[in-house]
Amino acid sequence: MIPKSHPRYVSLMTRDKIVEGVRQGITGTQGLIAQGRGEAFDYLLGEKTTFGALHAEKVAAAMMLLAKRPVISVNGNVAALVPEEIIRLSEAVNAPLEVNLFYRTEERVNAIIRHLRAKGAKSICTKSDALIPSIEHERAKVDSSGIFSAEVVLVPLEDGDRCKALTDMGKIVIAIDLNPLSRTSQWANVTIVDNIVRAIPNITGFVKEHGKLDEDELQKLVEGFDNKKNLADAIDNILQHLSARK
Ligand code: PTJ
């Protein structure tokens, strides 16, 4: 048992959630490696939400509210780390959840659906009757009334190929990825360079704030967002954080 007074308490508890996800058959073993990579970037960013990430989260909230058909993609890491939080966001923006795995097995897809339902999720797209064009085999499978026909897709911890394929389909892709250099980060329309455990509650918070805004006001928040600049700022944040530690 890790005491709350431990200086790395939050990081260690997050790690435990991923380990528990693997134990429950929700998270893939590769999810442990992904979490380690994420942790390293989070460390370089100072383990806090930067001003740029907060802005991207605000834009993401507006985009999801503006979308007629937003969908939230859930993988094994997301299901282990932020199940309640992702359900809350899904309800706030009226976006169904869809389990979409990189290392897909039907067993794990069903385990995640059961896990989300047990946590209270009501809106989950569960068919796998469509394919993302140009993606090979299992990880191309999606729901025709979910990701396949969505206008805006939130993809936390996505892989680069699928992110590109979704943008090629004309969708607006919002990624959450602590690595500003990843192919996913580069391909997405909006990249939130933040830890998912902070990003999801922040987006939901902005959705609540934006609730009072009309469509034109939401549109103004979205207009002019430049993802290249957003990513360059994230790299600057890392450099500044490192220089301050010299
Ligand atoms: O459950 P599955 O089968 O869909 O598999 C999910 C993983 C995440 C294992 C799979 O998509 C994968 O291997 O992803 P990658 O290629 O390792 O990419 C994950 C990206 O997410 C990396 O750029 C990490 O830096 C980033 N990342 C990891 N943990 C977090 C994170 N970003 C935000 N918050 C995190 N907690």
C-alpha cells in the first residue's frame, strides 16, 4: 500500500490502475509499455497541465459540443485509468463510447464493455460491422453507427496509422497523447499533450462552462486553432522545464 504522503503518490497509483487493468483482462500487456512512455513525457512536462494543453482541452470541448455525431474511442489503457471520467464526458457531450483496440481480441473488447457498463455507461456502440479504409485486419473494425459515421472522434492514446486513416475519412480527430512528437500527435486536428487522467476531467469541466454559449460563440473558440503551433509550444514547454532544472 502506497502512503498518500509519498512524493510520487499520484504517479504510482496511476501505474497500479494499469497493472490492475492487465490483471482484469481489460488492458493489454503492451499497455504497460505505453504507460511507461507516457510517464516519461509527463515527467519532462513537469507532470502538470500546461497552458497550451488547457487551451487544446477548451477547443476540444467546443468541438465536441458543436458536432452532430461525436464519438469517444476507448482502449484498454483508457478503460483502466479513467472509466468513470470518460463516462461523465460521454454523457456531458452526448457522445457514445466505442471500444476500439489496437491489439484487438473479442475477449478484451467484451471485457471492456462489461467494465464500462458496470461503471454505469449507458451509451456504447458495440457493433463491429464496418472497416476503416486502408487499415489492415482487426484494428480496422468499427461500428457503422459509431466511429465509422462520426464527425468528431476523441481518440486518447491512439496509434498513428489509425489516426491518419480517420482524418483521411474526413473526420475531425482530437487526440490525447503526452508525446508531442508521435505520429498520432502530428496527424490529429487537435492534440491534447496532457495526461489522460488530467485531460478528461478538464474537458468535461470546459463542456460545463461552454454549456451557456451559443453555436457562434463555440465556433469562435474553435476557429484559428493551429495544431502545429500547439505541438511546437508543447516542445517548448519541455525545453523550458528542462532548462529550469539545470
Ligand atoms: O488497448 P489497446 O490494444 O488498444 O492498446 C492501447 C495501447 C496504448 C497499448 C496502444 O494503442 C499502443 O501501443 O499505443 P502506443 O503506440 O504505445 O502509443 C501510446 C501513446 O500514448 C504514446 O505516445 C504515449 O506517450 C501516450 N501515453 C501513454 N500513457 C498516456 C499517454 N498519453 C496521455 N496520457 C497517458 N496516461
